[in-house]
Amino acid sequence: MSAAELPTTRNDPASLWQRACERLAMELPEQQFNTWIRPLPVAEVSQAEGQTMVSVRVPNRFMLDWIRTQYSTRLEALLGELQSGEVRMDITLASRTAQANTGERSVLPMPGRALPANAQTPLEASQNNAYQGPAGSAYTQPYAQANEAQQKSKRSLPAMGLNPALTFDNLVPGRANQMARTAALYVAGASGQMYNPLFIYGGVGLGKTHLMNAVGNALLADKPDARILYLHAEQFISDVVKNYQRKTFDELKAKYHSLDLLLIDDVQFFAGKDRTQEEFFNAFEALLAKKAHIIMTSDTYPKGLANIDERLKSRFDAGLTVAIEPPELEMRVAILIKKAILEGIAMPEDVAFFVAKNVRANVRELEGALRKVLAFSKFSHKEITITLAREALKDLLSIQNRQISVENIQKTVADFYKIKVADMYSKKRPASIAKPRQIAMYLAKELTQKSLPEIGELFGGRDHTTVLHAVRKVRAERGKDTELNQQLHVLEQTLKG
């Protein structure tokens, strides 16, 4: 009897897991469900003394932690609704033997979410020798047999460039990095299967490098013999130049083509360097063909990269592209408190809020501000208070207050969108003026300490409800519109100097 034909009565244990997953599928976004729940093997359901036990075995510890924290409570509740009596759910790590048994993989036939006949689970995709390119056609060229230099590289098992201090454990989660962190966790636990390449973009100091290193360190902990390389794009450029001068491209291939995971920072530096782009394209294709994973970062999304070959940009965009945003206030507070704890110091929450409200640019500047406060407290032998924090950060606050004013925001936005500064105060409403004006109001609320009525007054005496509407509208559109998000990143970096 197929899974679709299983009876669906309330007390039918054979179909209990499937019915719970069907219900959960109706509640979760499709991408979330397909990423975390769909790949799970079919649960083992047993009954004893009036209790139903549902046992789920997951393939790796990252998936285990994520499903336990994010979905286990809801799944257990759904199982209880569908089955009479007490229901317990047990989520544990599968043994290596069970993971190797492909007969245990699950392809759940979810209502309204039917997959094409040739669709694959992540496990099946990892066992397929063809790489599905961005156009959907299979890249079937087999990975060439490694030459002697590559074999030597494999024996050395490199895990180079990783910073062991940058892990998922000390990465503070929040709305700003939620999607990127979720995708990175999945890649760490199922390298080479889905979201390949993973392209992470955002402004400076937001945690892109931390996230990449976290993936590398997690994979290394799970697979100590994995061949991992982290480097900045400039190092790849340097390697290409060096090997071009020496005519030793076999060495370049040996270094990059035999990896299990390539982590490369700031690929925008490849702009205008044709030979570098060609060699990276070759490495890119070779790694994807052998199911190795590639994670890249950039200051902009793939289509926004200038002077990069279209063929390469299409490869960048073929996997999953995710953004890291500037952290919101609550996340900045959490970062400060956690970083202080790592230094062995308890930071009062009111001080953390004071610092977080005044340092908005990025995580790097936030950490710099924290170091100043902690050092000032240590050297002056004083407790950490708002007064002490204000004294420690007086230069930073002075510069910030001088640089970011509503007037400065209005001028910067007007220049960016090629309108007159006077249009910021006028009653004109064409889209070419109204949109930049709303963006300027949004930035004024985000980057200054001005209240809504004060901002409205500086925009031609507008009511505070007009400002609130503009702030909410731009904030909502920023989460959906990639181009607007990038424009806001540019404006924020310009204003912060």
C-alpha cells in the first residue's frame, strides 16, 4: 500500500507521522517545509501501555538542533491532536549505517505540494552525478580524474583559513540574519546537496564572514577530514597572478578543484579581472560537478555586481541568495550583552540599550564601542553605567551627531535620486519625488534620535502620521524589493561615512 493510500482514521498509527506532516505543511512557508521537514526519514511509530511513541532519526546534529528548537513542540502537539492517548516524540541523531540506507529516505506526498515526477529529495540529489544548472538542464560532464597534484592535495586534507572562534554558538540570531543563518545551518548539515552556491550579501561588518566561518567550523566538527578553504577574493586573485606568471595552473587546480567546501569573501573584487573570473568559473564548475559546496559573500546581490561576466553572475544566482541586514535594536542589545559575557563581564541592560541606540551602523562598530566601554571601565576602576558609557563613547557620539542629521539625510537622498532638496519640503506628489521623500523620512527615523513630529516638521510641517506611514511602507518594501534594499544599504553607508 502506498503512502497516499494509507488510511487516515484518528487512531491509525501507520499514517500518524504523514498526517502530522500534512498538517504542518499547511502552516509553514513552502521553502521552510521543503528545507527542514520534507527530507526527514519516515518516523517509526510504536505503541505500548496506551502510549504512542514517534521516533524520528535526523542525519546530522545541526538539523537535529534546529528541528528540536523550531518544530518539535508544534509537531508533538499535532501528533497529540491526531492520536488518542498520550503521544511522545523522540528526535535523535541517525547512525551512520541508517544514513547510508537509502531505503529510509522520505518523499512525503503533501497535499497541494506535489513534486514533478523527476523531483529529488536532498539525499537523492546528492547521489545524482549531474549538476542541475540555472536553466534546469543537467550539467553532465563528469568530473575529471584528479592528477597527481590533486591527489597530493587530497591527502593533505586542508582546512585552511578558518577562524575557530567564529561559530554558530556565538553568532547572535535575529531578524536581520534569520534567513542567512537558517540557510547556513542547512548547508553545514547537508553540504553539497541544496542551496549550492550559497550567496550572502550585505553591508560591511554585518556578520557575513562570521556566518561563512561558522559553516566551515561546523562541517569540520562533523567531518574532520573535510577539505575546507576560507579566503578573501583578493587572495584568489593573487593566486591566479602568481600561477599565471609561473605557468603552473595545475597547482591552482590542485588547490581549488579538490575542495569539499570553498568559502570566499567579497567576490565583488573580481570586477574587471578577466583571467581571475575565468579561473574562478573553472573552479566553480569543477566543485559543483563533484558536489562540493561553495559559499560566497559580496556587498551587493549577484545581478548588482559591476564588471563581472554574465556567465559567472548567472552561476552566482543559481543556488540561494540571501541578505544580511543591519541589526535591529533588540538584536544589537543582545549582541552587546553576549559579547560582554564572552569577556567575562555582565553588562547592565540599560547600558546595552544606550549603546545600541547610538551605534547603529553594523556589528563591527558595535563591538568596537563595547571594547571602548569595557576598557574605560577597567582603567578608571568604575562600574559600567550609562554615564560611563557616554563618557567612553563621547568622541564617537560627537562625530555621529555631527554627521547624521535630518538635513544631511535629505541632501544625500536628494543627490542619490537626482531631485532638488527643496522637493523634500514641498507638497509635490509625483512618484519620482514622493518615493525619495518617504525614503528620507525612513532614514531620519532609523539614523537619528528625532521623534516622528520633529521629523514631520523638518519635512515641510507634515503630520507625524505621514512620517509613520512612510517609515512602515519603506520598511515593508525593503524586505521584499532587492533593488530598494541595496539602494538603502548604499545610502546608509554613505551617511555613516
